[in-house]
Amino acid sequence: MTPSLRSRRRFVACLAGSLLLPALAHATDAGTPAEPAGAETGDTVALDLVRRADAIRFPRESFQTEIVVRNFADGVEGESRTFRVLSRGNENTIVLTLEPATERGQALLMRARDLWIFMPSVSQPVRLSLAQRLTGQVANGDLARANLAGDYTPTVAGTETIDGQPAVVLDLKAVDRGVTYARVRYWVGERDSRPLKAEFYALSGRLLKTARYEEFRQMAGAIRPTRLVMEDALKKGEISVLTYENMNVRDLPERMFTREYLRRLQQ
């Protein structure tokens, strides 16, 4: 190899290292173990950001929360529903309908990406899709599964400013067709990894709806968004507002997250 060729290769290697250092510093400063030399990539940084935002939205531990969903059309409030969500890690969730009274007793059970609905009037649970609409702009998966880091492969798409806050823009592609959306475009705070905005897309590439995470305050040991506004991209003026009334870390044994337990719960 000629001296000039060796010099050019050393220059390229140094340039690549200098471009990668800020991403490594961000991950290490935030408490994430550094990857072995040569293993860190932009995708790893993106996954770290999504995991951080997941942990801000909901506790990593088992928890319980009540969610009120209010649906609006052209500014006029329509139906509203109240749900109790019991979650154990990222893989087990129960969603109980509390209001309206006519639907009280209905329950969704999620184990991994398997979802069933239990209804007092039906003897056997019915299998559902995570993407199926629950109410207004809210899909089953929006309440039953909140593991973006596990359901999507993220990459960094750039940076933007959202409501005066610098944000990293992430492109999330579904790991398979069993998740709620085929693709998500996700804005995460550059300084604090807070979720700020999301766009949800169908397999065809069509934008389905947008969401904004608002009203951050202390809940379950961390500053979390307590209001989520979801707007239909196809029907202008149709909006669902999710308000998290409370959230508490709670010990929830795995035996709760079974079809047998939910049957007993309804008796």
C-alpha cells in the first residue's frame, strides 16, 4: 500500500470517529452502557432515545392508571369513556372499561402481542387486532401496548423544533404486521428525551393520525405527559383527548394476566 493511500484511509477513519463521538457521549452521559468499539451506530442511538421516551410515558415497573377519553367532532364534545389500565412490564396489560355503565365489565387482555376482549354477554373471549379502533381516534394498541422500543425498528431522521423545543426526529418501522401501526414518525426532546409528537401511518404509507404529548407533571415517580391529543388525519376536526387521571406503581402478579383470572373477575 502506498503512503498516500494509507494517509487517506487514516483520514477517513478519523473523520468517521469524530462524527460518531457526539452520539456516544449522549448515550454514555445519560447512563447507558457504552457499546464495544465499532458497535455503536445511529440506530443504537435511536433505540436508546425510544427506550427513554417509553420510560417517561409509563413506568418500567407494574402500574395502574385511569384514563378518560373524550371524543370531539368540529369542537363539539361527543361520547367519553373511562378505562382502568393495569400493566406488568411491556408484555402484559389489562384494560377495564369503567364508563359508560352500559359497557362496564368489558376487558381487554394483552399478552405479548396477543389481544382478547372479554364481554359479560359472551361466554368466550374474542381475539382482536391491536390496530382495531377502540373509541374515537384510539386504537386497542394505544391503550393495551406502549412498547414502541420493542415493536419498531427506529432510525434517526433529523432534528426539528417543536413548540420551541429542539427535538430529534425518529422514523420507526414496525418489526412485523402484528403491531398497531406500520410506521411511526416520532419527535423526542433533544435535551430530556420527552415524547413530544407522533405521526402514525398505515401499511400503504397513508397518514392515519397525529398525536401530541402535553401537560407534563409528576406521576408515579417521574415527570410524565398526562394529556395526549390524537387527531384524525383523514377527517378534519375529529379529535380524541386522553387524560391520565392518576398513575401509581403497583405490584401486579403475573397470574392476573390470564383469561382464567378475567373470567373470575367478571363473575
